[in-house]
Amino acid sequence: MIADAALVRYGEIGLKGGNRQEFLDRLARNLRYALQPFAGATVEPLRGRFLARLPGDWSDATAALSRVFGVTSVSPARRIPAEIAAIAEAAAEAAESACAATTHATFRAKANRADKRFPQTSIEVERAVGGAVLARVPRLRVDLDSPDLVLGIEIRDEATFLYHERIAGPGGLPVGSTGRALALLSGGIDSPIAAWLAMKRGLALEALFFHSVEFTGFAATEKVKELARLLSRSSPRFALHLVPFSPVQVAIKEACEPSYRTLLYRRMMHRIAVVLARADRQAALVTGDNLGQVASQTLENLALTAAASELPLLRPLLTYDKEETIALARRIGTFEISIRPALDCCTVFQPPRPRIRGDAGDVAREEAALDLERLVADSIAGLETWVFHHGQPGRKVDRGAKVQEA
């Protein structure tokens, strides 16, 4: 079947009350953004759906739509005449075409008669389609419970549509509908998944990565750019800020107790992140912390890290098993990037025995030896920003220049 449109479905948004239209408007905007690379594409609202139209091949466009948060499923569809014989004929042709490329053995017709002026009921439409399909493809049999092929027919006021695919979307809420936050990316498995989950709850994110290229080289920085590029497929405009961190680490190494280095690194990262987030009107920080996974993520050390932050901390993965996180990373495509070998800044001057349960008094004494304000200011002065769109390679932008958001 050659599609000339796509039906886009949403879930949780439909349960919203008086502010539902705000969520729908944001979703429409994000759908249009996702289709920007496809010339001639349009998006218009239907009752309980969005209709996307595109002259040409739908394969890449469907994939782009299915990555938009708030979308539960997408179906490439064909507009057909609103007449029972034409519907049955078109469905039989679609079934024959689908079976020519697959080993489908069972099918069912599923009709939705939103236009109550249509003379036949949904059941009558399904029976007519079933009969036409069995006559055209006699090897098929009907299975109403778990068919290989579902022929969907939507009879609506605007038009009648036929489809036989339903590509799952991520669900959640449209990016930008619940606020703005800054995600701390490490280049590992967890932090990009935390960012993805935060976007799924409607947060518009920018990301922050701390590097020590003087000691580690550029592999980790390039890996994080690749992760940002991938995350940009699901978000209108994704900015990545690169912050030089080696001066901070040298200062901590020279002045502080070795066992506290990692914890002090993390507290400094949060101080720097808060300054940047406030400058960009972001209301929270997002991290990939997971309770008990490493020494810096004991309950005591998480509390000490949070104490250095003056913004709320969102930790989507706090209770995830590692296998759950890996499974999600594989599904969205970040896993293979994250496991590429690359030294990150936390490996620099790593103590042989990091403090598992830090003490607030000890931390205060260690930080008293540091010029915290100067270290934060110097790190921000060396900031470099890259902006990514539509999963394409990023471009470096002038921090002082205004970057137009999509």
C-alpha cells in the first residue's frame, strides 16, 4: 500500500483537563519540527489524532514522527473513498500487497466509524472488508485475538483512511510542556537514558559535559557529542555545553584529601551546573545517579552532592537495575555509543579508595582550602556550546549569541 498520510495518536495528553489544548499545541509544534527535513510535509489536528501529510516516501518520516514524545503510535495511511465497496476493495489490495512481502497467515479488519453519517456500522464495514480479503487472498484466515495483519479503517468527517501498520511511539508528554532543565552527561550508559526519560516527561533539556582533555584526550568529548546528536532526534534543538574541568581537578588534588576527590569533583560539577542553569532559566538539574551503584552514589554521598546544588535534582534512574537501564539504552540506540572506550574526567587522579560515606564536616574542611568562586568562574569562562538538530552533526555556536530555538 502506498501511503499519502500518517495518523498520529497520543495517549496521556487526552486525559488532561482544562490545559489539554496547551499540550496539544506543543505536540503539534513538535510534530511539525520533526517533519522539517521533509519538503511539503504538513500536520493538522483531527479529533483524537493528528494527520500528517507528505508527498513522497513515508519510511523516514514515519520514523521521525514515532520518536516524538507524546506520540503513542503512528500509522502510514492511504486516503480512500468513503463508500463501502471502495473501502473493501482497497483493503483487499492492501492485504494482498502486505502478504506478498511477508508470511502473514492471519488477519482481521478493525473499523472506527467516527463519522456517524456513514450508513454502515463498524461491524458491517469489518465484515465487508473480511469477505473481500478472503476472496482476494484465500490462504489467509481470520483471527480476532492476535492476527498477523490488522487492516485499520478510520471513517472520519474529514476523510476515510486505510492502514495496516502501527509503529509504536515513546508516549509521555511533549518536550517543552513541563519546563526546562539541564542534564549532566557523563558519556556512560546511565546519563543519556536519564536525559531521555526526563524529555519523555515533557522537559526541554540542554546538556552539560565536563572534560579534562589535557589528561584524557578527546575521545570522551566526541562520544558525548554523538550521544547529543542522537538525543536531538527526540527534541527540538538540543544544546550541549562542554566545560573544561582539569583546573578544578588539579586544585582539588593539590589541596584536598585523596579519598574525597570524587565527591568533591561532583560537588563542583553541581555548583557550575547551577550557575549555567540559572543563566539559561532552567529550573532543575537531571542526573543519571543510581542508588548504590558506585561509591559516589551511596545515600550519604548523594546527599552531600545534592547539598552543593541550589536547584532541584531529578534522578530518573535512581531505582533502576542496571539491566533495565541497558535494555532501554539498546532500545533507543545509545548503548553502543556509551560503551565505546574513552576516559572521562572522573578517572583523572582517581583515588585508590574513594570515600564511600562522606562526612559533611570533613567536606566543609576540605572545600575551605579551595577558592570555589574562582574555580566556578574560570570553568564557565572556558565553556564551549554545540547545538544539534534532527539527529544531524552539531555546530559550534557563540555562547554570547542568541540561538533561535525551534
